[in-house]
Amino acid sequence: MINQERIVKEFMEMVQVASPTKKEGQFAQLLKHKLEAMGLEVYVDNAGKEAGSDTGNVIGRLKGNKPGLPAVIFAAHMDTVSPGEGIRPVIKEGIIYSRGDTVLGSDDKAGIAAILEALRHLKEEGISHGDIEVVFTIAEEGGLFGSKYLDYSLLKGKIAFVLDSGGAPGTIINRAPAQDKLSFVIHGKAAHAGVSPQEGISAIQAAARAIDRMKLLRIDEETTANIGVIKGGSVTNIVCDRVEIEAEARSLSVEKLEKQSRHMVECMEEACREFGARLESNVERAYNPFFVEEQDPLVLAARKAAEKLGLESRVISTGGGSDTNNFNARGIKAVNLGVGMSKVHTLDEFIPIKDLVDSARYVVSIIEELGK
């Protein structure tokens, strides 16, 4: 059986080890030691150099004990959002919270805890399995950089399960959008706002005109867009001559995404022409979409594994990206699994102990299903 006391203790230990994005080094070393103690071959790749982190991705391989079974990858990310330092977890009525002044870090240390406990259970019970590879990535939050720069040559598996989603264990995410990152710099002309404002060109005014014309937030059932950051100006008595804007667009349809991104750029261009401002713009594809058919053997195995445990099996799409997007883009068929994390990226984040335990049980059940 999955050891509830052990997995809860380990999860609470791990969330207290700070691992903000691009500063995952201490936590990576802890995980490396844990995997080595279980007898896995462990590698740390060089992704940190490209991602700007103080470590690379941690990759472990548990050799199979039954010939002919497929290699399978289980993945989760090491980094957490801010405020994620000084986390002190507390348990109230079977649910783990932070003290309320930080996030909890179940995104995604719950996924890591489930994978570690499942590995221990496999070894303790002598369960048959093929090669099992674990990938703990860096810098997932804000850009999926760890999986983007992952050394895929170190992996044998061609199927993967990423434990990094809300929803109770048994939730299977088989579809997620592509995302474009858009950045704009509007150059206006400074002038004294009280003496000669007519000689200036307000970058803020041009930005406001452009944003007012944009279709934003929920565009349709597949597409969203958002202006996330605006920086400009320093004092009220000078016409602002520079505004920086960061935005994004997402869609399950690449065609719709490209149309939305063009629309946002065109709104900026038109407003800048009207005011005589100069525009710098950049659109970068952060990641591509993925879609795994519901009747694909990977999804069917995940559903059967959930049903075997009495968990409700749901196959859904999501509006968020994850390392799953990059695995699929690199030819590794992958789905994302719910681990029970709730209200992530907030001070109210929590996870029920039952979901933490069920996530570990679910990993084991998937391995058993693939071993049939």
C-alpha cells in the first residue's frame, strides 16, 4: 500500500525547500540524492545554461524488471511561483495549507511527491515494470523553459505522464493551447505637460487607444488574450515618451492564435500611426498546442488505471500550458494528470491529503496497466 504518513512527511519537507523559478539548485540536489538512494541512475542536464537557472533538469531512470515492457516517463516541475520562500505547511482536517503568507508549492511538488512515493512502492512490492524515467524540470512557470531545453537524448521513453494539473486524480488533460508572447514598446515625444504639451506625443495615450480597440480576455471557446503588464511614465508634468507592454494570446487552434496576435499588433500599429508614435513589436511562440485523441492507447491506459482504483475518470482540455506541450512537440506522446492541487498561485493554495495519496496510487496503477 501507499504509505500515507511517508508521502505527507516528504511533501511537507519538500515544500519547505525554496525553489523559486531559476533558483531550483538546492531542491534539485535533494531530489538527486533521493533518487540515487532508491537505486535510480540520475543525470542533471545542462538546461540551466539556456534557461538561466542555477541547475539543470533532474532525470532519473529505474531499470525495468520485466523484458518487453515499454519505457514510460513521469514528469513534474521543481520550481514554484512567488511568494514561495519560507513556506510553512500546516494540516487542518485532512488538508494541507501554507500559513497564509506564501503559496503552498503543491504546484508542482505534489506531483513530485506522488512520483517518489510510487517508485518506493514499486520496489517494496516487486511490481513488474519496464524502464521508468522521471523528469523533474526547472523554470516551468512562465515559459516551460526546462522542458524546452531538456536534453531529450537522455530519454528512452516515447510516452509520458506529466503530473501538473488541478482536478482530482483521475483527471486526464488531453488537449492544451499554444501561446504567443507579445511585447510592445511605444516611443512618443517628451514635452512639459503644463507649458507645451502640444509639442509632445503621449505614448500612454497611444497605448490606451490601441488597447481600447483590442479584442481581449475570452475571444471564443478556444481562444483568450490578455494585456498583463504596462510600464510607462515617472512624473505627471512630463508627457510620457515611452511605454512598455507585455501581453499574451492563447488558442487551441494555431490559425486562431495567429489571427489574434496579428489583430493585437495591428491595433498597436494603427494607434501609433494616428499619434505619430514609433512602435517596436515582437511576437514569440512560447509553446505549441497538443492534442491526444481520447481513443489513443495512452489515454485509454490512464482511464483504465483510474477506474481500477475507483477514481472518477475525466478527459478534458485546458487553457493552460505545461511541460506536456513541449513533450508532445518533441515526439513524446504525453498527457497531463490532475493531482488535486487547488487555488494554485495564491496564498490560499491547498491540497487534500487524500488526493496526494491517490496521485501516488494512480501512478502505480498506470504502471501496472502498461505492464499487462
